[in-house]
Amino acid sequence: MKKIISAVLLGAMLTACSPATPAGPQTKEVTVKGMYDGLKVKVTATADKIEKVEVVANNETPEVAGEALKSIPAKIMETNKITVDAVSGATMTSTGIKTAVEQALTEMKLDVTKFK
């Protein structure tokens, strides 16, 4: 019984000592692979809202990925979800942007499940 109580108290202490998620917006920039390496995405979010998604650098082919580079960030902000549909013909770029947003939210220590 003492071991159970000790484990519960230890868990409570660790939870109490864990850093809280900041209330205001956070910004994180991550680099992932789209069709090519170097897809850099900047994300600003709070615990409940993806406020801004911006592709700040990329090595994607403009004729193929151009629509995804514009519309995927807009769809994510509009729906507040990272599970938006990919742009046909630019699946890897679309997936890269969504992966970058998920990675940024995770690095911000936000609950990613809220955005799926």
C-alpha cells in the first residue's frame, strides 16, 4: 500500500512541477521534407487555435507545388485542423506542410489531438 501511495504522490509532484503551456500565442519554425528537402514552415498557435501558417522557404517545383504552398496553409488556418485534404499532384508538398505544422505544435507542447 505504501508503494502505491508513494507512486501516486510522485506522479502528482511531477505533474505539479511540469512547465505549463503558455496562454498566449507561440511561434515555431520547422524544416521538413516536401518533395525536396528544405520546406521551412513558420507556425503561430495557442492551445486552441492555429493562428498563422506560413511557408517561409522551399525548394519545391513552383509549377507543381505552387497551389499547395498557398492553399494548404490557408485551409489549415481556416479549419483549425492539420487533417486537410492534399492538393492533387502535390501530395508530398501538402503532406510536408501538414507534417511541419504538427511538428511545430508538438514542439510548442500543445495538444496536437485538438487539431486533428
